[in-house]
Amino acid sequence: MQDFVFSDPWALLAACVAVVLVGLSKGGLGGALALLGVPIMALAIPPVQAAGILLPILLMMDAISLWAWRGTYHAGTLKRMLPGAAIGIGVGWLTAALVSDGMVRLIVGVVALAFSARWLLSGNARRAAPRPESAARASIWATLAGYTSFVAHAGGPPFQVYAMPLRLDPKVYTGTSVIFFAVVNVIKVIPYAFLGQFDAANLTAAAALLPLAGVATLSGAFVVRRMRAEIFYPVMYTMVVLVGVKLCWDGLAAVI
């Protein structure tokens, strides 16, 4: 592990951009921004290390979001999804030593592209009738959310595949998502510690980025009320596609 994670100015720039985007997402700007966090940092440093640096920052962001959305959630969704998420985190932990940096890049890239494809194809789904709760579907998608969250803090797409068709009130959906990922991130602390991702270098890097993360999170709600979604989201999803293609290319080159 290198002594100074951001000695390379490009790595520092990538980290700052990633933290700002994730913070804006936590503040209310949507899942596309959060999905960019690890992929952007992974362009400069190993993806597992990027995830380790981001986890303490995410915990701070979660605390702010929990306060902002306190008392607003759907208990049934949390009850059905959290056990599966814990299983997914466990699978990620058990297989961490078997998965190379190249494979992680490929996994994150595929997740990014799949999320973008789902968004492009979901126009009719937005008008569909609410889908009833299902313990089986919840377990499957929550396990995937736990796994992708563990390897890349990219659990949003699987969570959304299950939760969005429920057609919950937007405030209830957001509050449920905030609690779900806050719990998931707390659970991830133990395996990340055992994997050595909380060494002095990573914690110092995370501490240096915390002020920026706090400002970005608090700015999310301010920005979302002033930016036109029909312009903003296509740009963000285009960024997700570009980053996903780059990571898939790098991952395939390393794996093959």
C-alpha cells in the first residue's frame, strides 16, 4: 500500500470529483451520481482501495441523510431486503481474495452499463401499476445489492430494480433507501477492516476528503431544486456509460 494515496495529482482530482458526485447523490440528486464514485476513483487507484477510502466518507454522508429523512421509510421493504443484503456482503467478503483488481473493474463497469441500459429502457415501466411485495424477489435483488455495494459501493441499481416498481411515495422511497444503505455501509465496516482497507494511508485520505463530502452532501438538495432534470440526467447517464466502457475495457484487458 502506498504511503500517500493522492501523491499523483490525477488521483487527487479523481477522488475529489468522485466525492463531490457521491455527496450530491446522497443529498438528493439520484443514483447515477453515486454509481460514478468508485469507477472514477478506480481510474487512478485500485478499485478495492477506492472503495475502502470512500466507506468512512459514506458513513458520514449517511448520518447527514438519516437526519434529513428521519421517520420516513417503508418497514416492509427494509424487513425483506436487509437480510439478503447482509448475505451479499458476506459473499463479497469471502470472494474478495479471489477477485483481482481487473475483475473488480470489469464487474463495476458491467454494473454501470447495466444501470444505464435499464434507465434507457424503463420509460414504460415508470407508468406501470405498483408491483406487490415479494420476499423472493427482495432477497435476490438485495443479495446482489449487498454484493455490488461491497465491491464497489454500487448497490443502488439492484435496490432500485426491486424497490422502484413498488411505486412508493417518493419521500418514503428515499427514506427507505437512505436507511437501507446506511445499514449496509455499517455492516461493511467489519469485512473492510479485516481486509486491511482501514490502514493509515486510506484513513488519512478519507479524512482529507471529509470536508468536501460534507459540503457536497448539503449542496445536493440546493442543486436539485434548481437544475432541470431533463438536461441533468441524460448528461449523468452519459458519464456513467463512458466510465463503464472504460472500466470494462481495462478489466477485460487485465483478465484476458
